[in-house]
Amino acid sequence: MKIAYVLDDLDAAGGIQAVTRAKAAALAAVPGNEVVLVAANDARRTAADLPPGVRVVTLGVNYYEDDWKGFLYVMKGILIRRRRHAEALRKTLGELEPDIVISVGQSEKFMIPRISRGRPWKTVREYHYSGTYRKDYARLQGGMRARVMAAVSDFYEFALRQGSYDATVVLTRQDMETNWKGRKGVHVIPNPCIRRTERAASLDRPRAVAVGRLVPVKGFDLLIRAWEKVAAVHPGWKLEIWGDGPEKEPLENLVREKGLERQVFLRGATPDVQEKLLQSSMLVFSSLFEGFGMVLVEAMACGVPCVAFECPCGPRDLIEPEKDGLLVPLRDTDRLAEAVIRMIEHPELRRAMGAAARKKAGLYGLDAIAHSWMDLFHALKNSENTNLS
């Protein structure tokens, strides 16, 4: 089966790129498969590192290369390059003649349905975020303008474009049941756990970690406020927040305001999240909303139990409360602190939950996720109808 993934950029360090590269390698390992990554921009680094069975085709569009020159160049990128992209993509897909074409939801997402009319291949749209992410961000930003823009964008993408792909794949059951209810052809396939290790955390260090960009959606301000209550009972326990971003200074000020300089540490970005997880005894997840929450799966794979806000979407799908982690109501810093304190004071609970989490992480291994994708691809190929239910 020939599978074509279409996206803007492969060399970027983002999560979409990392997941796409990993899935491409896993699918290419299936006998009889050929995987082609069709990138709008140059992808020299990625092309050099991919395994046999994965090919890269670049379209030479190179979005963003002139954006730094000013607003007119940004508009040029949107208007002129978008047209060039569509023309190059139409030609390339026609030459490749794939069985399956997958959009990861970037610039190509509205091109593929038009290009695919009358073509023999089946089309799949991936959503790497929840169905309400625009509205969630608009609420977080505040203001009528953000809410109106979110509503208009959602209407254009969901109302006008509904049914334009043969199948739609979302990351969580919660997202499908809440935001895609009643729509045909929607399937749940979670992201794979890319970082897999034979090691497991010892869970005996007085250390908790949180991981993510220092931006409001990650809720690190709420986590610091919760840790004030934890530190009052267990001052020897440390919280390390790994990540960088525009909220660094306000968060540092909050740490000082709460007198937590010896308990809470903003460590900056790290290239080795897995090692930080292995050196911890729990992950604390304070996001206000997510598309999936990949760091939860990464922690589980390391045998690290998670304490999380039950935010949409991700934690409810991934964590079974009282078995492999703890969930608390969104934004409830008192309950978050209580859950962390419970983990601290009951090491046997930590170990039991860590072991259960590590076992569950196997469900998100690359081979298991590739198998789910192959089931969908075969069903699409064998179906004469679009919007496979």
C-alpha cells in the first residue's frame, strides 16, 4: 500500500513533525507498504535520517522564508505561495498515485479535498488538537474579537468542509464523543509513544516534574499556587518545571512571591525529557486544555504516575483514576495539592500506579498504533463509500 503524508515542514522541531516521522517509519516497516512524506518546504535533515521504505518529496514552496521582511511578505506567503503549493501538490500526487493521502492539518488541509475529486485514492484528515481548541484559546485570551475569529474559523473548517475527507482521525475518545458527536467517518487513533525505554523510574526521589511550554494554557501558575500548599506540609519535596516560553518571568515572580525559591525550580528547556522523567517520582499535569497530552504517555512509559487536571482532552482517556494515576477537577488547586500530598505520603501507591501506568503505555507503542492505522487504511480501500463509519 502506498501512503502519502502531506504537511508543511518536516525539519521543524514540533510535535506534529516528530509524530509524523515516527508513524511513517512504523508504517514503512509493514511488509508491502511504501510511505511518502510530501513536504511543502525543504526537508534535508529529515530525508537524511529516515529508514528504508520512507521517501521524501519536497515541493519547494518554502513558506515563511520571507516573513521577517514585513507584513507584505507575510501576505505574499499566504496568497502566492498557497497557490503554488496547491499546483505542486496536485502534480505530485498525480504522479505518485498513492492509495491513501493523509493531511496532518496544515496548509494542505483545504487543498486535498479539491485535488482528490475524481481520483482513486482515499483521503484522511488528522486532527492534532481538540475540536474546540480555537474557542478554548479565545476564552483564554479574552475579548470579543478573539471569540468572533474563533467562531468564523470553526464555521469555515467544520460546517462548510464537513464530509470532505473519507475519514477523520482524532486523538481521544473524549474529543470524539464531545465535539464530533453525530458526524460520520470519525475515528479515534491516539498518538504513539515515540520515546520508549527499558528503564523505569525508581520513584524514590523527593522530586516531581512538570513539562511544557511556559504559556498560559499549561496552567503552571496554578501548579505553583498548588505547590505552596504542598511545600507547607512537605518542604523537602521539589518541583521542577521543564520548558521555556514567554511566561517565564511572571512565573519566576510568582515563585518569589510565594516564597518557594527552595521548592520550585524553572529549569528551562531540555532535549531529554525522558531522563528528567526517570529521575522523578511523579508528573504533575496542570494544562487547562490539550489535544492529547503526549507527556502523560511519556511519563507512563517511564513508570511515573501522573497527577492531572481533568482538562479537555487527554487525561480522561489516558488515566484510570486510582489505578494508574490521579485526576482532579480543572483549576482546583486545593484538590491538586491534596493529590500530590497523597502521592508523597504513600510511596506504595506511587509504585503501584507507576507499574500500572508503565503497563498501559504499551497500548501506545508504535507497533500498536501502526496496526490501528493499517486497519483504517484497509477498511477505506475496501469501501466504495466515503465517510466510512
